[in-house]
Amino acid sequence: MDRPEPYTTKRPRASLLATLGLIVSVVGALFVLSGTLAGYGIGVGAAGAVLAVLGLIATRRRHVAGKTDALIGIAVGLAAVVLGIVAMTGQFDWPTTDGDWAGRFREWLDSQFANWF
């Protein structure tokens, strides 16, 4: 007896632009959260959001996955831009572009937990 060939479909592949947009947006957000690199973080976050939008457009095609990556990349990129602008204008206590926040945080932790150890 002849058996019909099984119908195989292509496996969905992740959109490179969506994944790259997510990664670049997260890097931009980390730059902004550092405070000192907030200016660069605005640009990197905006570039990540644009890449994520292009990745979202790419997921319209069949067998291209990554819509969630693209949406998270857009949200994180735009949040990095907004938080970076707030940091650059000085409307918020943290992150600011002046000072060494890692050193200040370490000093604060030492003062809080000095008697515990």
C-alpha cells in the first residue's frame, strides 16, 4: 500500500532584528541606569527600539517568530530613552550624571550593615 508523505512545515525561526533589538535595548537601559553613561544610553536605547520595531515588522512574515522579543525590546528601549532624558535634565535623584553611584551605594551598604558582621 502507498502511504502518503507526511506534510512537513518549516520550523519557525526567531527574527534576528527582534532579538538584536531586545539586546541593544537592554544594554541602553543598563547604560542609563549607570547614570554616568546616560547620554549614551539614550542613543543606544533609541537604536534598540528602532531595531525592535523593524523586528516586529519582520515577524509578520510566515515562519518568523520573535514578536514578544520585539515588543519587550520596544518597551525597554523607550523606557531607557525616557529615563535617560529625566536623568540628563536632573528631574530625578537617581540616576544622575554626576558622581560615582557604585561607590556611594557601597558606602551606604557599609553604613547600614556595619553592626551586623
